[in-house]
Amino acid sequence: MNFLLGIEKDGAMSKQAQLDELKAQILEDDPTPELRSGATQLVFGVGDPDADIVFIGEAPGKNEDEQGEPFVGAAGKFLNEMLESIHLKRAQVYITNIVKYRPPNNRDPEPEEKKVFLPYLIRQIDIIKPKIIATLGRHSGGLFLPELKISQDHGQPKRITLKLAQENIKTVILPLYHPAAALYNGSQRQVLIDDFMKIPEIINLINKETERK
């Protein structure tokens, strides 16, 4: 067995290896035993560890719990279609949730559940270091923007400072409606599609800012 797998040339662990280690850490820590006992499996996250965009939802649903991957049901199909509309594939972004186990009967995640999973989510972000964090739904958006009013603030990028383990970094939060809600609300659906179309331009502006520095 090659024990050097996941180790890059400079001796540092690859991002994927760090994410795998973090997933193992959550399983070991067992931060929410009650949620874990009622779920099929941990739903950690999926996608490109070097992604420019991280999409963060709320918690796994039934399909996600069964397949171990976030956004794989009807909402996931809608998300995939929107990604394709801006010429991106699912494999080119990173997708996760705040809470990593399915709450019973798909109820909303409770404040304490979001709180205990937050350090792991921050570590995920720290490893990936995306240019944009696109939050899906009010629970996810409110975690980063406590004053968020999703009906007013959707589609408006906000620059915030995240306190990470090693350093504080400035990043851009893009609050979006949750695809599941938009599926059943025609007006929200079009708003979400329109907001999604802003993503390439936001990344372009961030890249230009970085080049000027």
C-alpha cells in the first residue's frame, strides 16, 4: 500500500486528503448522536476541492441520506440545470450542507445542530478556499449573514471576513433561494435562475480585483 497517496510534492496534504481527514474527524467526534442514529449515513460534501464556488445548503433530505451525497433529488436536478446554464458541471463546484446528517422527517435544522457543525463547515471552507460561497436558503445564508432577509438580500453579493483556524480571510457570500423552495414557487424559481446568472460576472470581478493587487 502506498502511504504517500494524498501527499503533494512539497510535503503538504492535498486538499482532497484534508477533506477526507475532516470527514473521518466528524465520524469520530460524533457531534450529534441523535441525528446520526436516525440517519442512514453522514453526508459530507462532494465536488472539486479546488472549486471557485462552494454551494452550502441546510441539511440532507431523504435522497441525500440514502445516497450519501448532497442535492441529488429534485432540488439537486434543478441545481445541476442552473449550473449548466452558466456553463459549469457539478464536478467543477463543491456542494455541501451546514448539518451533515438528515434531520427526522426533513425538519429544519435546529440552532444547536447548526452550531455544533459550524466548526467543521468552516474547516471545509478553509481547505477549499473558494472565491464565492453561495448559500442556498435562509438557514445557510443566516449562518454567515445574521441580519439576512432572503426576500430582500437574495442575489446581492456580500463581502465578509471569515475567522478561520490559521487566519482571517475575506470572502464573498452570495445568498440565494433554496432550489427546493423555488421548485414549488414559480416566482422564486425565476428569481433564483436570474440570481444564478450573476455568478460568472461576480467571479470575473473577483479575478480582476486579485490581478490588481
